[in-house]
Amino acid sequence: MATRIKPSAAPTAATPANDQLPRELMCAMDGMFLRMLKQTSVQEMSRMNTSPHESRALGTLLRQGPLLMSELAKTMEIPLSSATNLVNRLVEKGHVARERSDDDRRIVRVTVSASGRRLMAKLDQFRLEASRHALTRLDTTEQRTLIALLRKTSE
């Protein structure tokens, strides 16, 4: 059984008063994400022979379309070498393909294959189920408030 993270009632000497609410938010979000991950995502991703990083790369490519390796690295905020290694693994698994430009063969775009699309559709179903489960402790009004606040903080 996982240890539940509880925010402290009062700031400590090491925690300035103005950090208390951000720390409580951080703990609450960590707890929510851990609960969601425990539900299905990590176990199912492991069974599907994929990692969270691979899933994130596939999601990025599906949302933004074919990208240059440098664009993928920049979008994911990871070093180019990490993006290259990630794409290499995805190519080996058949989830993405590299497409060379007809005009300049040095330009290579990464695209999601049919296999990658099927994998992401399955993972989206597991993520949706985990999200449903995470919301079960809230009534409809609280669910809508949480979603609105999360959207506002991600703008």
C-alpha cells in the first residue's frame, strides 16, 4: 500500500509561508497522478511494451503531425540525443517511420505508423478509464471546477 503524502499544517523554517500553497498543490497533484498511474496506465503500458516517454512522443506526433527530430525534441523539451534514441526505439517497434524529404535527403520527418495509432488508441482508453476513476471521489460540480482550474493553470 502506498504512503499517502499529507501537506503540513504550518510552514516549517525551511518552507517560507508563500510556498505553503504551492507545496500543498504539488502534493495533491502528485497524489492524483500516482492514483491514476496505479489504476491502469503503467501496467498496461508495460504489457503493450511501451514506456511513458514513448507514449508521450507518439501523442506529440499525433497532435502536431510529422516533425523533424529537432522539432520533436524541442516540443518534448528533451535533448536531441534523447529524442533520437526514443525515435530509434519506436522505429524498431514499428510505431513510427522516418520519411526523407524528396528535395533534401538530409531532412527527415518522423511520422506515426498505423501500429503507433492503434497503440495510442488503446492507451487513450486506459488513460480515460484512469481519469474516470480519479473523478469518482468528486461530485459533478467539483469535477467541473477541478477541470476548469487545471485548464486555467495550464494556459
